[in-house]
Amino acid sequence: MLFWEDLEVGERYDLGTTEVTREEVIDFATRYDPQPFHLSDEAAALTHFGRISASGWHTCAMVMRVIVDSFTERQLASVGSPGVDNLRWLKPVFPGDTLSVTSETLETTPSRSKSGLGSARSRIEATNQDGVKVLSMDTILLVLRRPSAD
């Protein structure tokens, strides 16, 4: 298991990839973000997107899945997050895209109030199959500290 003490500032991780499907873009938009350019080729053709595109919130959800899968695989002792900062949707995400997600640890801080907990601030970036950055956000992760041998 990886604990807070195992995280190093400057360390970069390739967290994984995810495929963007037309069916999921439409399903997510229908349920959570039913703007016409997420649902209809005709409506999307009238916008700067030019074709149906994923909701930014769908992009976040896909990235989150990649993050959680990586945490599970690496057995990171993550216990949640108080939020994200600087979320940016930099370019549209389209059906057929493959998103690659990376993380860089920016800062680690021990909790002042909970001795068994620390936080880590990380920059998460997602790029498409052409290497174009489509999403960037700074996350704050709560991570268990290594249990003492007392």
C-alpha cells in the first residue's frame, strides 16, 4: 500500500487511458448536460465544435474513473478529496478520442488536526490521442499516513 509518506513532490504518473464513445457522450448529456451540441450532430454543426462533443463534466467523470482505477491498482491509501482548483476544459473532446491522464505531485502537507492524515496537491492533465491537452485541474487528495509501529 502507498501512504502519504510515499508521495514525492515532482513525481509524475501516467495514470491510464480511456476511450470516448458516441453512445456514452449522448447518454451522459441526455442525463446531466442536455445541451444540443452534446446530443445532435445537426445542432453541433452550427457551433464552433462542428460536431457532437462530450460535456466538460463528462470529461471530468471519465478522467476521474482513470484516476480511481490507478489509485486502486497502485493501492494508494486515498480517503477522498476536499475539491479541485483551476479546472479548465482546454479543447473539445469528441467521440473516438482516446484520453491519456497524467498526474504530477505539486505539494504534500501533513494534517495539522489529524495525525494519521496528509494532503497532496496534484496537477491532473488529460490529452487526446494527438497529444493535445484537453483538461487541466489541480486536485487536493487526502491520503492516510503510514501507521506507526507503536
